[in-house]
Amino acid sequence: MPRYVAFFGSINVGDNRLTMADLRYAFEREGFENVETVVASGNVLFDFDERPTDGLEDLFAHMMAERFDIASFVAVRTPDDVHSSIYDNPFHGDGEDKFVHSIFLSSQPDPDRFEALLTEHKAKGSERLALGDRVLYLDYIHGVGVSSLTGPFLERRLGCKGTARNMNSLKRILEKLT
């Protein structure tokens, strides 16, 4: 049976507190199998054999709103997608794993919007950015907390939602997926 990971945005941030046990239970109630969470920030591994997988992101976002009153963006990815998010990231191996992120996007941003973001940011910060297939690669260099490249800022500039994971988390998730 194919294995997937659901990356939830906005879990255990601010008022959106949720135990991973409750999240696992919600997946199991929806009929998903072999459910496991990795790191307490909304990473859910699960098996799913039905086709197509389109619609899972919407289903999980609806589940979060209905069961937990949490508005959350959800990105569902395959083990190959997670592998690519690490090893296609041009900053992996160059920057510190805790500062190098892959941001899973809801859609592929328009290349002109990405170029405008790069141009705008050149004068503002030292972070490095690159665009992949429905993923934004970002090296925060000095840390996420001191960067102006916040989730809402990037969403406005790129015109799509996203949720970020650093290389440390992604490597743990990939190990459990395979």
C-alpha cells in the first residue's frame, strides 16, 4: 500500500495546539492505515491505497476545521517528493540543516512572481531562495526568527500557501517513510 506524509501548517503555533495522539486518532477515524506522527508539528505518515490522491489535502484541511476548529494548510507528499525536497534543495549540504528549509507549496508559483520576490529581497536580507516543483527552497542563514521571509509574506508574494520543514525534520520523516 502506498505511503504518504501530510504536512500540516499552523499546528502547535499560537492558539492552534493539538496533541499528535488526537491527530493520529482523527486520521484513523477517517479510515487511513499505519498512521504515525513525526515531530510534534503536524507531520502525519499514513498508508492510502485508493486513487486518486487529489482531494486529500482538502479532506485533511476540512477535518482540521471540523474536528479541532483549526484552519490549516495541508500538503500531501510521497516518499519520492520528500527525498527530492532534501536532495534537490540547492542549499542542502551547504547551509546548516536547521536553517535550510523546503517549503511545500499548494501550487507552482508563477515564475514572474518568484523573480519579483528575489529582486525585492536582494536588498533586504541574506537568505538564499530557489524554486523547485511545488516547493520553495530557502536557506535562512541566520535563523527563521530573525528573517523577514515569514510564511504570510511568502504567501502574498508567491500567490500560494505553503508549510516549511527544515532538513533535520525532513531527514527524520524520510527515514520513517522508507
